[in-house]
Amino acid sequence: MRIKPTIWMCLALISVAGTAVGASADTIMARAGVSAGVIVHIGCGQGDLLAELGADNGRLVQGLDTDPANVRAAKENLLAHGLMGKVSVVLFDGRNLPYVDNMVNLAIVDRSVSTLDRAELMRVLVPNGVALIDGKKIVKPVPSNIDEWNHFEHGLYFL
């Protein structure tokens, strides 16, 4: 059976669209529109992407995985790259993210994590925070009761 060139192009685009598998940190960061902050890779596997993400300053990077063997392998990978401490990896239950509300700037969710609830993911993202799930970009909206002015004494008038 011969596959048409347009189908090959679609398959190539699908493989590039994956957030964690085969995409470079620069590609992911550009796609997300996030350059710094708290970056979390959920379903980090053996930590190859973590090492790449953690190599840049201005990022606090953490990997989460449900498999203890992956966590051990990711830690060894980070140690080999001299990034352990700057980048961390922890075991998690697949459902409850170990972060306070509105903390994460970018969450990269691997396909292998199917037990994570979208509401839990949105809970930990900052307003305008980004989640990349299977190549889909989801941006947490800014609540209507806050604005973007972050200066001290905002809203006070001096005469």
C-alpha cells in the first residue's frame, strides 16, 4: 500500500506536535510562550527534557513521575549533567500535584499521564500560565477580579 505525501506530512506534524516526546526544550518554550518561572514536566520519564529545560537560568524545573524507576533514572541523568539541585524529580500519585494554587508557569504533560484531572492542572497554573498536553496549548484565564498592575500601592491616589 502506498501512502500519499499529504498523509506523510500530517504524520510528521503530529509527531512534532507532541509536547515531551522528541521536542526540544527551546521548541517547547517557544510554543508555550514562556521563558522563565516554575516549569513542571509531568510524566518526565528518564529526565532528558528536564536536563535540557534546567540548563537555562531563570527557570525552576521539577519533574514528576508515577514510576519509581523513572524517578531514579531521571535523578541519575540530572546528576550526570550536574543539574541535580537546580532541577529536581519527585514521585507523585498521578492525581494530586504537589503545588500550592497559582504557582506553576508552564506544565508539560506527557501522554503517559492519563489520570491527571484538568481541574487539578488548572489549580496549580498561574493566571496566563500554560499547560501543554499532547501538543495542545491550554492557557489559564486571568480571573476578572484581578488586573495586571502589580505596583506597590496600586489604586491609591495621592494629592
